[in-house]
Amino acid sequence: MKVNFLGDVGIFRKFERLGIDPFEQVHLPQSDLNIGNFEFIISKTRNKSFYDVQDAYSCSYDYLEKLSLNKFHGFGFANNHTLDYGIEGALDTIRYLRKSGIETFGFSNDNHYSLGKFEADGIQIGIIACVKKGRWSKKFHGYGPNTYHLESIKEIIKRNLTEFDHIIVYPHWGKELVSFPDFKDTENAKAFIDAGASAVIGHHPHVSQGIERYKNGIIAYSLGSFIYIHEDELGYSKRELNRHLSICLNIDFTKSEIKDYKCHYYRYNINNKIPEEVDNESIKEFANYLNNNIYNQKLYKKEVIKVLFLRELISFWQRFKLNPLQTLFNYTRLLILHFIRKILYKPNLL
């Protein structure tokens, strides 16, 4: 059984305005299943849960119904945008996808994790999607994305080992626009493999990160953003061309092991808005650079300071132009909360 794992899939409003069906136009490697992270919510109500939810990050239902969504067999819903339009907005989207025959997972109303369940060639795989805590967490709404919590996920892996031939952990983690993983995430990824997972496949940073073999498993720290209009994202800078590169990770499973895997690299075409596969030789040096620096915390910290500072400056200015008072209020509130945490907790705690 061959499965294509892809990163963030965002249906931007510009696709609709330009009359583009990115699902129809993108070409994927041969596989039995295609799995992605559904980044944005398409809500019928359009009632925003947070002041800074971007109109550019969603389309209309009329347009959604015209898309060739069934190119994908499953979408994860454990991400930081899943409650942008509240619980009903998320459920609207999930109902529509399931009605279209697409499996959804990673979103539930209880303490149990909603696993993705897939089968092909007599091989069964279970996918655990999760995201780090934030304003989208279940504790605020009673319903939401599964939480990235080491011990909980290890327990779920062990509990389901007899039900599935392979279990995949599919986390929405890492720092946005940073090409190297957080050291804690590298430790946790190995712990998931040790607990019995066959692979750990990450997304969220919007850039590709390194891939490594660990024991009998595979760890891909970030696949980048696949179907996406990068220049329409809040805080986008033309300097960030590495974010235009994404990975389609094609894994060949037998019932007992990962037989083989191949990275297919795609580059976003800013003219037609479609990711196009590139010759691996042309980006071999860059891919090796990412793989060889997975544990380089010096580079990680450097990018966190350099890239995120620039992104936040641009984001602040874009928000300020749209709503000055609301932007100042929210940034002030965040700063106050940050300093309160510094006082109440040790500085090295998340």
C-alpha cells in the first residue's frame, strides 16, 4: 500500500476569485491514499470566533462544492485554525467532507482522540492528528482539535497497536517559517516511534524541514504547505522563498513494515498558484542541508529570532491598518499575559 502524506491544504479565497481548482490541477505520485491537513475552515455562518480571523483564508460553499476534493481520501483537523469560525464552522466543514466520502480526523468533543482509519490492500493504518495548546483548545470550547501531549499519544499508540498494522502520528507543531525542528519535538517524535508508531509526519511551519529514519520508523518534521497561496498569508515576506517548497512523502507499507519511502518535492508556482513537482536533483543540496541540520539548535534559534521577528512586524502593521484600536488592545493583552507567565512560572517552561 502506498500513501501520499502532504502538509497544509488551505483553500484561499483567491482560488475562488481566479476560478482555480487546485485539487484538479495538482499532480500527485501514484498512491492508494492521499492524506493532508485541512488548514482553513469554510463556514456557512461566517461568524468569526477571533478578531484576527482573515477573510482571505476561506471560500464560499458554492465554490467548495465545485472542487475536486475527492483527490484526497482523508484530512486532519487538528490545527490552530480549526475553530476560527467556532464549533459549528468546523462541524459544517467536516460534515461536508464526510458527505463527499472524505475521512476526517483529529477533532472531537471528549477526551478521546478521533483517529483517522484507512485501509487499502488489506493493510490498515490509524492516524493520530494533534496540535499544541492554544485558544483553539478543547478546554475553552468543550469541542475541538486533539491535543499534542506526549504521554496521552503514547498511550493511544499502545492501545491501538492490535487494531492497526501501522499507526501514524500527524502533529501540527514547530515554529512557523523556521526550517529546523524544536529539540523537544525531536525527542517526542522518537518517543512516539519507541511506543510503536511507524511514522511521525509533521506540518504547520509552512516550510519544509528535515526527514530521518529512526529505528524502523520515519520522522518527517514538516512537509511545508502544499495547496496554499503563500503571498496571501498574513505577514508574508518576499524574502521567504523557501516556504514555496513543500514535500509529498510517499510511503510504501507492507503489513509489517515500511518497505520504502520517497520524498517528492514541489515548488509553488506564484503565477498559476499550483504546486509543481521539481526534479529532486535540483534541490538535493537544500534537502541535504535540512536533513543534516535537524539537531542544529544554533540555526534553529537564529531563525526563530530573525524570521519570526520580521513576520510579527509585518503582521502587526497589516492588522493595524485594518483595525488600529482592536490590534493595539490585543497586542497589549498578549504582552501582559506573557509577563504574568514569566512571573508565575519558570522562564524555561512552555
